[in-house]
Amino acid sequence: EGKKAGMADQTKIAAADLKTEIAHLEKEYAENGPGTKDIPLQQGLVLHASFSEKAKKLSARKAELAASEKLFGLEVSSFPALVEIEEDLKRLAEPFEFFRSMENQIEELGVQAWSKVELSTLESFEKKLNQGLRRFVDGNQNVYRKLENNVQKFSRALPAIKKIKGSPHFKDSHWDRLMHEIGVAASSSIKVMTLKQIFLLKLQEQGEKVDDVLNSAAEESAAEESMRGVENYWKAAALEISEYKRDGEKKGAVIKVSEEALEMLNSHVVALQNLEGSKHASNLRPAIREWVSQLTQVQETLETWVSVQRKWMYLESIYAGNEDIRQQLPKDAKSFEGYHKTFRKINDQAAKNPNIFVNCVQIQPVLSQLKLLSRNTHNSQKH
């Protein structure tokens, strides 16, 4: 009987010791628990595991103590502070698991190369975070506000990233320009950078500069598109070729320039000259100047060509097949034969390939030949 009484006393001492340890844990939990205000989430995640382990061990001792107390007919001790801590840890388990999962997924996204990141993936993840966050709005407010801050931090970083990722015009040159604008040395192409490296640049704090570079990229793309439009048009634009007949007899091919081609020629020259002055076309200026020069040559060639053709048709009606005139003006007739042969060669060449750009620019002698013919036929008309 004395032995049993001694064991009962030891059980009472064990109950008092456990009560003291739980009181210490309660104090520690209140001051530095995972749900306290000043504990960062990452530290809170570690603390949650640590306090859970401590609570688990104390709970096991509580169960052993209860069994001893029942055995010795003692009143079973209650430890409401431990129960409260366990319940709070249970409530915090889900938000901390949400945080852990969020951090892991952000880390997984972060190691992906920029070129591999899908915009839809980022948007889907952001939506998932916001939906998940709403589950904890009525829980521990300290933890909720920190989770909300983390989600908002991710969301704030996305608009600039989505703008860049979603721009079909953004190139390495624009990335280099943006890095220069925000004072960061661009060590590599944006295509091989990771999403984490992009996030660390905090582009959300450089919104105006990001927008400026994106606007420039769009304007430059529009300028390039205008250039392609000019190039594509003149790759296809052709002279109208017909057979010149006089008195029912075929005299050779003659050309005609459509009103559309003349209008487009003037329009393109003006448009390119305006484009050259745009700040967004700096990298295109050499190509723009070349095209302006070439189209100016097309204008001059066509004007000279039509003028020479008109003179040729007039002189042909005088000299060709008119023996009296040829005998009266043998020198002029002989000169005309030379002009006639050169002009027919130019027009026959155009009949085989009527492309305006080819005839006016790529076949180099055409303009110089037409200028010479213009001077000579002008002199012949005077006689």
C-alpha cells in the first residue's frame, strides 16, 4: 500500500512538471509561435514543424500521465493550454502547406528559361494562388496577411513580365535597351535567362521604362512592316506591255505605267522620307535611304522612258519606211536607226520581264541609255 501511495505521489509530481513545461511552451508559442505577427512565413514554416513535434511529445506524456492517474485513482489532469496549441497548429497546417507549395512552384517556374515559359502558365498559376488564398481569409490574420503579401508580390511582378512575354515585337536589342535604361548590365540574351533572374530585376518598379521600350518595339515593328510592304509591292509591280502598230503594221513593244503604280511610287517615297525621320526607325535608316534612292531612280527612269517613247513614236512615223525622208535627211535617218535599235532593245527586254524595279534599278544601263536617247531624240526633233 505504501508503495502504491509513493507511485501516486510521483504521478502528481509528473503532472506538475508537465503543467510547468506546457506553461513554458504556451509562453514560447505566444511570443514566437508560427502564427505571430513578426515571424516571416519561411521561419514560421520551420517553427510550425518544431512546435508540432514538441506538442506531439507533450501530448504523448499527457496520455501516459492520464493512464497513471486512472491507475492510482487520481483525478485526471487537464491541460487546456496544450489542447489550444494543438488546435491552433492544426488550423495553421493548411495555410503553411499552401505557402510551402507556392514557394516550391515558384522555384520550379523560376528555373525555367524565359524562352520556355508560357504566358498561360503564369496566368493560370496566379489565378490558382488567388483562389487558394481566399480559403484562409477567416483564419489567423497574421499568417493570412503575410500570405496575401506574398501572392500580391508575385501578382505585382507579372504585368511587366506578361507585357514583355506577350509582345511579338520584343527582341534582344530591346532587352539590351531596357537593361541600359534601368542601369543593369545585360550579360546575356533574355531568351536564356531564367524567370527567377527576370523576377529579381523587379521590372514592376520600372513600369514607365518597360512601356517606353515596348512602344518602341511596336513602332519599330510597324516601320519594318512598312518597309516589307514597299519591298513586296515593287517585287510584283509590272509595266503594262502592248504591241505598237502603225498603219496595221507591228512596230514593236511599248510600255505603259499604270496610274496605281505611279500613285504608289509617290506615296512610298513620301512615306519612306517621313519614316526616316522617326526616332523608332534608327536601325532602319540605311535601308530606308537606299529604298528612297532606288524609288527616286524608278521615278526618273519611268519619266524619261515615257518621254523617250513618245519621241520615238513620233520619229518612227517620220523615218521608218519613208524613203523620201531618208534620202533627204540621210544623216538624221542613220542616227534614228541607232536610236531605234537601242530603244527597241530596251523595250523588248522589258517585254520579257516587265517588272518595274528590275528594269529601272537592277538593269543598270537602262537609265543612262534612256537619258542619252532623250538628248539625241530631242536634237533629232529639232531638225
